[in-house]
Amino acid sequence: MSRPWHSFRRSGWRSALYAAIVSCSFLWLESSVAMGRRHSIPDLIEQAELVVVGTVTESLVFRRLPSGSVYTAVTLQLGETLKGPWQTPIEILVPGGRLEEEDLAVWVSHQPRFFLGERVLAALRKSPFGDDRFLVLGGAEGKVRLHEATHPKAGDSALSFFQRVAPPEQREGSPSARLKRSQNPFDFLSIAVHEQGHFAGPLGDLYNNAEEGGGAYIECIGSNNQEKTMYGVIGPGSTRPRDLEQADRLGMRALYGGLFLPLPTGSVNENLFAYFCASGSPELTCSSAACEPRVHWASIPVAYKIRTSDFSAEQVQLLQRGLGVWNRINGSSFSGDYRGDTEIDVASVDDNVNVFRVSDADNSDDNAVFTGGALAVTSFAWFISSGEIADSDITFNHRTDFQPALPVPPTPTPDPDTGDGGGCGTITPPATPLTRSLGLLLLLTLVTFALARIRGSVQPHEAPEEHYSDKSHFFL
Ligand SMILES: [Zn+2]
């Protein structure tokens, strides 16, 4: 692993929550993309609690307590509300961000990007933190950049406006949407190998055009990327990313071997890859551009653990086989070393343990990352000054139908003392008498809640649990 995690915690990250950094010049929020399902626009609108048109006016990076997870809060001044009640400004949470004070950047795959001054259409859902903030639905799909002259027409519904301004591919439905709907689950090993490319390099996602990649497409990568393991699109049943292509190997040789950058563009486009520039903004960089320092593992082999209770025995084997694909590359010194089981059940940038795990329906950070579409995400943190990776975790979405399948979680058994469900990591705190200040806090909360209802604030609705298999069309 790189240098000890505590070495960049000395600045006191708890204080960073209060003295959070305002990114004044350029809002670089990173960035797609894990592999995932492409939403249909009607689905997106149906699931949204708020669909708005607004302008990005501010961003603030902070750690959310108690998990310490890094988020960027994006302030949107609203122009129009197409679904849900009017309220302005609103704040949108995006997982990841850059904490300059801590010399730390956090990248989480499949997240939308916002830029200061940008005018956007966004499909939003209440954040799971009870903080009046919102999340973008479907990762990058739920946000569309608008040209200045693009306004809703009189009588436009949220659906009709979204369909009119969305990227053409999304608007028309994906190519595979025209195919017979598949009942196929997703190939677990393929998803693992792709995510492990984000883990190992880290390498970035590749797309063939801007419509495919939304805000994550980089021009110099061009097209014909569909055979590469780091191509960010996958369909159910596809086993394409199980193996590496030339471009994936070149990426690892550039990061952990003697390959010289920049690679040329043009006729050798099929060899291009994307990597992360530690201090770039945005970080994702083409191999046709040279940037130092690159985000990289400073200490090889890289130790990783698997939360084995989340997976079947076969999947535990496949995870090791998947990372082994990245170990055996000529001209790259990278290797990963499996260090066994872990009880850790969070994707944390603070624990110095690299863990492969499955999301948990009760974990708010997981719910903030999986707002629809992503089958798995990789999140990693690096020191901005050196590019050395501090921590990287892969989280598989428990809503995805994989082949082989995830084990079915045990049904909680009622606790005879409390009648509550037990197990599943739920900790019930001992009952304590309310202090006077707690009582006041409760009263204030109730008053605020009542006022919010009077003003017609958005109330979160319980969306039905979605499962990613047969409804899926096209994958990002
Ligand atoms: Zn990806």
C-alpha cells in the first residue's frame, strides 16, 4: 500500500466538514462510469421526485459523518421545476470530490459531472441522509447539459422535455432496446475484471462517442473501443471483458512499466486507453496526452481482501481469477495479492483496507452511489501531490442478477427482547433517557418537519426495489 493512511489525516478531517472547500474556478466532479444499466427516460421521470432546470452556482466538498465518506454538494439555482414542488436553491450530492486541505481526491465511478455556470436538466431523488439534499438518478444519465437557448415550452411535461433535450441515443432508446428483452443475468467475472481495471491501474472507462459516455467521454479516445475491457458498456450475458485487449495491456505498461506517453492518436486509435492524472481537472486523461504525476499504486503487490460472506464460494474464486488477469501482463510490474476475508462492510477511503464487497440496502452511502444503472462501482482515493493511491474498494450492486448469482441474504430473525429484526449488521443502541437538549432537538425537528410539509417540500417516496436483469436494455 502507499504511505500510511493516517499521514494525510493529520489535518483533521472532522474539521474539514465544517471548513469544507469551495471549488471556485472549475467544478470537476468525477465522473463516469461503472458498468450499468441504461435507464429509459420514462423510468427516470417516474422514479424522480424532482425534475428541474437550473444553473450550477457553487460546489462544496466535505466528509459526511459518521462514515467520513467524501461528497461534493452542488448548489443549483432553479429556473423551472418540471416535476415536484418549486424550491430554490437546491443542493445535489455527488459521491467523491477533491479535498485540497487533505491533499486527497476521491473518485467514484458512474457519477455525473457538474460545472460551475452550467445550465442543466436533472432528474433527482431525495438523498438517503435526511438532509434535504438530492441525488441525481441513474448516475450520469439523470443529468443533461442544456444549451442557453433550450427552454421548456408551454405545456412541456418533464417527460416530453427530457426526451427532447436528452442525447440522441438515450432519446431514441438504445440499440439493444429494440432487441427482444433479455432474461440473461450479467456475467460476474466480466464485471469483476472491468472493475478490477479501475482498481489495478487505475484505468478509466472508454466510450465510442459522447452520447455513450455522457460527461465521461474524452475526445482523444475516438471510437472502436467496444472490444476493450475498459469499454464502459456491457449487455446481459456478455463475457467480452473477461480478457484483456492490447489497449488494456498498454495502459498497465504505461503505469507500471516502461511505456512512454503520450501514445499517438489516429490510425492506432484502437490502442488508446484512459488513465488518471493526479492533479488534473478533470482527472481522466487520454494516453495521447502526458501528465505527471499519474494516479498509481506506490507499493506492489497491492493487498486486497474480500468480504467473503457477501459472495458465493465460486464468486470468491472468480474475484481472485479476475484480478489475476491484471497480474499477468508482460511489461507491467503490477500485481495484486489476496489477503483473505474481512468483516469490513463499507467502501471507505479511511480504513486503509482494499475490499471487494456487495452493497447493503441499509447503507446510505451505498444508496447514494447506486441511484440506478450501475452494476458495480469502484471508488478510490489518492494523494493529489504524489498520485499515490491511498485506498480502493469495489462494491457490487446487490440488486444485480449476476451469473453466478449472489447468495441470498439470510432473513433477519426477530429479537425476542425487542421484537426488532436482528443480524444484518444492525446495532440497536441501548435506550437512554432523553436529555433536555435532545428533547429540544426533537421538538425543533418536528417543527421543521411540519413547516416543510406546509411549504410543500418534497417528501421521499418509497420507490419499489428495482432488480437489474430482464428489464435491462443497454449497459453503461
Ligand atoms: Zn467502468
